[in-house]
Amino acid sequence: MSGIDLLIGVQPELRRELSLRDEALSGDMLFVVSPATVAPVPTAAAWTRTVTVELQTAGGKLHNWFNKAITTGVSIADTSTAGTASIPSTTLTFVNGIASVVVSGDVADWLNTETDTLTVAQATILGSTIAAKTSVETFTT
């Protein structure tokens, strides 16, 4: 901790903000992906799902100071024999610590046990390496 948050006259909201930034500077950051997994029924229709990515502390506090577009921050892959999963961009844009990605699947047979996987790439923020994360959709009967 920097200690500035302990000074008399520093308002509670500013204390929380300084504490959160101190945690970031010490490397307490990780990506949290929601949903991490999802299991819809197989379909032949087009589909979409939204994945939320947050930059948080290990204790679950949101790094709401983080605003950045990370190029090549996300990628998509699938195991479908007929369908193709896609995302609008590989740039992951955070606003107030939160980013979202829409994953889409085309009109095709998405069969039992086929998957699509959104990968949030490893990133370096304030000199700290943030581990990659995934969100996996498995079509399940």
C-alpha cells in the first residue's frame, strides 16, 4: 500500500480507489470470464451468446479504472463439422474494467458434444502478466 490512503482527510471513496490501484500495481489482477461454460441443446438455427470479461483482484473487486482496447485480445475456435463460430473483432475493449464479446454461430447443424471456445489471450497490464481464460459452449442433449 502506498500509505496515502491512511492520511487524515482522505475520503472513503478515494481511499477505496487508491487501495484498488495499489493492488493493481502489486500485480493483483486477473481476468474473470462469464459464463465460463454453457451447455445449450444442439441446434440447426443461428445463435449468439454474450461473454463478459472483467479485470478483477483475486478478492473479486473490479478494477474499474481500467480502460483499454487490447488488440488480438480474443479469439474463437469451434469443433463443429458443419457450423462456424465467429466474433466481430479480435480486439477486446475494456471500459471501466469490463469488456463483452458476442459469439455467433451460423445456420448449420450444431451437434451433440460440438463446442465453440472463446479465448481471452494472456495480457500484460502494468507490467504484470494476466493469464489467459476461456469460455466454452458445449452443445449437449
